[in-house]
Amino acid sequence: MKTLHILNKSPKHAFPASQCARFYSQHDSILLIEDAVYYTLPTTYPLFLAITELRALPTKPTIYALKEDIDARGISETTPNDVKLVTYEGFVELTASHDKSASWY
Amino acid sequence: MTPNTHKTLLVILSQSPYSSSLAREAVDYCLAAAAFEQNIQLLFIGDAVLQLLNDQQPANISQKNVAKTLSALPIYGIGNFFVDHEALVRYGLSDEQLCLPIRKVTPRQMADMLANATHTLNF
Amino acid sequence: MNYSIVVLGAPFSSPSAITALNFTQALLTQGHTVFRVFFYHEGVHCANQLSTPQQDEINLTNQWQTLKKQHNLDLVVCIAAGVKRGVLDQSEANRHEKPCSNINDAFDLSGLGQLVEATEQSDRVVTFGP
């Protein structure tokens, strides 16, 4: 069953991101909301990738970020290409298309 | 509500015992779930392994003993306790320091527990 | 699909109370149903009708009340977590001999069994962390 891992804490908190990596199963996805969207900055995104690839995952999770939270924080120009932006509508669709969600904070 | 054995609820605890009331409120939730005969698994990760230390004496910081409450969970029919082995190692905790009989799990096993659960609640 | 929402963050100390409200609005717009919104931990402060933000700030309590009116939502505040933080209905105020109650009447104080039932009855449970 597929899990949507929801992260809401800024990159100063390494623990939540590291947990979503350790609990990752194939076909899971990761959604960045609230201050976790700061992981999409050019300097913090490599850190995020390092944390989430710890276990040499067989498949990379798809990473989503909440557009409203990105726009609000003035960082919409620097979203990495492999991060997909979703609005609240997309957030809802992700929770419906995954069997469950886990919120790491 | 009728007991449902098809659904498994995974409760993931990650908070230290006295940083906020969340550790205690998570245990309160587990007690309620037990009262309604829910099929729950408790998994301690990160700082939550510190809840398991059996020598806590928090009276002088005006807190109630979290380990004491946790120790009572088996009386209420909760028996599925799991702990992130790496978190135990991180804090150098050994089995005899822990207040519950608990099964150590690897990240792979934790990922499987999450994948197989119907819902998860993170506290 | 039938959802339940768990709110653990308080207004003004965490964005989670606003995120949860926006998410719930989006859910309902897309035709999903909400079995219950459960306010636990610091999230209980969302129900305090005495909360009086400045006029250019969001009033979360009123927003939840409006959403409830539109969609007949079940908004439940954990009674133990609420009462200890000073979120009381009239009956709890009387019981604890407090001078007033303060819960917005869109919200109900009830036990944790309501959260247990919500996880049992819902297709999806989404937690908004503190």
C-alpha cells in the first residue's frame, strides 16, 4: 500500500525528513508543506536528497511541494525541476491516490 | 463501534517524555483505542525511546511519570510494542533499562509496518 | 472518499491550524466527505471563541464555524486536552466552577473515543502536526 509522507518542518529539523526516508516503501511519495518547502532552495535541496536517499532506494520517491506555501514564502523562482508543485486541490488528490498519509514533524 | 480485526492502526511515537504534553496525550489515545478493542501497534522512534526508561522520577519537575503509564498498557490489552533499534543505540539504551517488553525493529521492518497499516497516527 | 482530519497545532504558534482548514475546504470542494475533524493537543485552541485576532488577520474559529454551517461538519475537541488548556463548554465550566465557558458552539467537547471512531470509520486520516 502506498503512503504519502507529509513533511512540515524547516530544514533546521533533520529528524522528520530522515524518518520519512527510513519508512519509505516503493511507490510512496513525499509532500513538502509549510516550512518544509524551504527544502526546495538550491542550498537545502541537496541536503534533502542526501537525507532521503540514505538507504539507496530502488526507486526515487516523487517529491511534491505545496504551491501556496512556496509562493507565500517568496521562493517560487528556485523550485528544483524534479519537485512537482501542487495546489491544495492537488494535495487532496495525493491523499486520495495514496492509501494513507504519515505526517512527520 | 464493533471490534475490527481487518484494520491495523500504527501509532508512531517520536517525542521525548517531558518536552510537551504530546507524549502523554499519545498514550491517552492508545488507552482509548484499547478500550474500543482496536487492533493497534505502538512504534517508538527517535526521542520517544526515552519514554521507555524505567527509572524516571519526574515528581520534582512537576510531571507525571510517563514510563509508569506506559507500563500499564499491557493491562489494557495492548501488547504490540516495537522500537526503532537504531534509536536505542543512539541513546545507548539497553533492554534492562526499558519499562516494556518490546521488539526491536530495523528501518526495513518499520517501512513494512507502515506499508501494511490501514492508518497511521504520528505523535 | 470519507476523510477525518486531526489538528494538533494552535493558531499563531503553528501554521498547521490554517493548513488543516484550507485542506478541509479543498476536500469539500472536490466532493469528498468529512467524517470528523478532531482537535487534539494544542489544536484545541482553535475552538476558543474568545480568540480575537486583529481585523486583518484570519479568525480560525469563525472560519471553522462557517465551514461547519455550509457542510454540517462534525468538529470535535478532545475534552481532556481542551479543559486542561482552558477550552470549556458551559457544562465543564459549571463542573469546574469556572466563571465562564469559551468554546465556540460550532465545536463539541468529547472524549478520545471520537478519534478512535474517526480512524475506524474513515477511508483517509490526515494529521496536521504541531
